[in-house]
Amino acid sequence: MTLNNRKVITMENPLIITCALTGAEVTRERQPNLPVTPAEQAVAAEEAIQAGASVIHLHVREDDGRPSQRVERFAESISEIKKRVPEAIIQISTGGAVGESIENRVRPLGLKPEMASLNLGTMNFGEDVFYNHPRDIVALAAKMHEYKVMPELEIYETGMLESAFRLAKQGILREPLHFQFVLGVPGGMSGDPRNLSHLVAMLKSAGPAGGGIHWGVAGVGRYQLPLAVQALVLGGHVRVGFEDNIFYRKGEVAKSNAQLVARIARIAAELDRPIASPAMARKLLAL
């Protein structure tokens, strides 16, 4: 389907499932099954890929659980994951933990992963402030272009989507564009289904013209499953995992990241959305 000369992912296209294994905020006290060390992340990544994921969204931790942006730690986790699932698409986080310096956030891009997250604005994030100065956003985008890393454009509210449109018109963001709507963070848009419908409508009507546009959704907490199902119906992609949600259902802590991936894969099959292998996802995203 083409809208105003833009190719937008439709129901005929395979579903890309991203698994956010660890994040920077979740603790072992809340989620005993959280993978922390590179070896644990590698096992979790292999299980997630086998369950239907093709992209691994990667934050790293020190052995004591503290969030880290050390290049060496990213390199160690990526190496361990690639040993087990060399086909996996690795998408590193440049957001890090809330409060991390931009200097530390940019350094892991030197590892030249296939993808990396790019946050499009500053926002209240729970009781904290997630700071993304416009000049830092531009600098991160430029560094990703230099290293041939595809940015995943993290959108927490409508203004960030409009910022992405402006940056694309200025040539700072280059197509194909891959948007991730992160809904349910206190301080951003909630996971109300009307919010996702609104963002998708904006994307189709006001986005930049040209090559492919892709989108997915990451619902936080109780919004993860209903938003994932909505995305499946609307033709989008889905992110699940412990970074965003630690429960399988209310009051039941999930056993693994793979358990959350497998549920989406089952629902997708019922809706006739084929699951994209890592090779298919690379082709869809033009990596």
C-alpha cells in the first residue's frame, strides 16, 4: 500500500518482533528472571529468537546489576549473543539509564551495530527527567549515519513524531525511517488505544515522502499486550520484553523474555501475520 508516495508496512508484510531483554530500570528484586550478565543475555536472546523475535534491543548491566554504557560491556554482550544466535539483529540503546551523560550514550555506536535507538525529545520519565537536547539528537543521528547504523526513532508523545518529520525534511534523518511508539511511560502518552491510532494516522498523513516507513509499538506495563494486539491488527510491528513489562498477566511474573515473545507469535499466527525471521527483517528494514 502506498500513501502519498510512501510505502507503509501493511498486513501483507511479516511481523518484526523486537525483544527488549533487560532495560536499565528493572531490578532482580522485581523480576528474578532478569538477564544481567553477558552470558545470561546471550541465553535470553537465543530463547527469544527461537520464540519468534528477530531484533534484540540491548541495554547492558554490570555484574552487580547497575546499568552501564561501557563500550567493553556492550562488546562483551554482543559477542556472547552472536556466538549463540549469529543471525540476530542487535539494536543497542543510546538512551542508557535516565541521567546518563550524552558522551557515554554515544560511545557504544563505535561498535557499529546494525541498529540503535534514537530518542526524539526530553520528557518527564516517572519521577525523573529523560534529557535529550536537540543538539544531542542531531549529533547522535549524524554519528549513526557515519557508522551506517539504522536509527530506531523512539516516540513517546506526538511532539516527538513532529520533531522527527522536521529532522527528516532537513535531511538529518534519512529514509527508510523506522518509528517505535513507546506508550505508557508516566510523563509520556499513555497506552490508551486512541493514542496509538492517532500516532499511526499522523504517520500516514503527515510523514515525509520518499522511501519506506516502518513502525512498531512498545507498550509499558499493563499496556504491553493490548497495544501489541492493536499493532498486529493495524499492520505494525511489536516490541516486548522485561525492559517494558515484567508480568505475563496481572500478578504473574513472566518466566522469561521468550515467554512474552511466544505469546505475540501465537496471536500473530491467529491473525495471519507471518513472523519475520532475522533475514526477512533485514530485508524489510533495508539494513
